[in-house]
Amino acid sequence: MSVDGIGYSEQILTGGAMTRRTLQDLLALRAQPEPDPAVGMLDCRYEGVPLQRGIVRSINEAIAAEDPETRDRKKKEADARLEEFHRSNGAGHSTPAWIRPTMDFVLNNLLGDKAIAEARGVEALRAARTPWQVAISTANLSQLYRQSGRHQQAVAYAWAAVDIDPRNDGFWADLTLALLDGGRIEEARAILRQVEAIADVRSRKSGWRAHLIGYRAHFEKYMDLRELQGLYGAISRGAGE
């Protein structure tokens, strides 16, 4: 991968550099107690600005709303904030050429316009200038491809995100779901068997816990897997902590 991430973006978009490491190699990296800078871990906080967080909050509240009136109001609120975000050219974000299409992707994907979301997601990936931006953009597109039934692409893009940042449990959850939905059950089980060894799913600070709860509706159809049963059992036992 190039230092700035641009070269890797182009390789991903043209179908290259998608699975540079094996699943076993990536699991071994995730299991390490401390990041090894030599393998390109992302030891940084993902950048965010207040208006960006406000857009995401409005989207999440729209999705969670039970009554149509509240859902509609929150969608309009997210749209208005996004318009302001564009008028302010990213509201102070250091790379507006990347963050603006990324936020368009988030809004359109979560609220249902997959065609526009994909176009903006690809635009964001092309505009990515750092490894963590490439990782976020590939993970975003992986989620869209999985939800659209494009399983081969979903796995490839999720794998690329994990390859860039093996310590991000959200990327691991995306890859696990992509593998399950793509029929690659044994590879998904290999990941799930490692989760409790590398992440305390009973802890409210656990990224894996957050994603298992947030994606529960997506995992439900695979609940016959004893690995998933064990993880959700552990979450349930830790609910009072």
C-alpha cells in the first residue's frame, strides 16, 4: 500500500490488492496484545467534526424512530444538516473531498437509495488520502454490496478493510457477515471462534459487543451456529455489568 493510501484505493477499485494476507494471518495480527507498527496498524482516532456527528445522530434517530412522523422529521433534519455540511465544504474536516461523498454515502445507504450511495461511496474511495480513509470507504461499500446480494464484492471489500486495520472489530464484524451471507460459513466460524479470546463481549466498551447487538437482525438467520449462540449468551450474561 502506498504511504498516503491513494495507490491502494485504485488497486481495490480495479480488483487488485484485495486479499494480501490470509484469514489466519489477519486473526493472528488481531490477537496480538499490542499493535505492531510494522504491519500498518491504524493507531489513530478517526477524525470527525461536530456537524458530521450531528448528521449521523439524525440518521440513527430516523432509523430508530417507531412512528412515521418522527422518522420523517429526523430524515429532513439529516438532509438539512447535510446541505449545511456541503455549503461549509466539510465543516472544517481536513479532507473535504473525501468526507463529503462519505457523508452522502451514509445518508443514502442507510435511508435506502443504494444506487446513489454506491456512486458516492466509490467517489469517496477514489478521494481517500490516508489508510484509515481507505479502510472506512471499503468497509462502507462492503456493507452496501452485502445488503444488495453482491456477495463476492462484499467479501473482497470487507477483507481489504480488515487487511488495512486488523484491530478494528467493526471491520471484522462486516467481514464475518459478508462471509456468512456469501455461503463461506467455515471461514466465518473461524473468526467467531476467536472473538471471545480477543474481545470481552460482556464489556460495554467492546466493539464486537456493539456490532453483535447492532447487527443482530443480520446475524439472526445464522443462530444455529454454536459460536454465535455462545457469543450472544456471553453478552446476555454480561447485560447487568
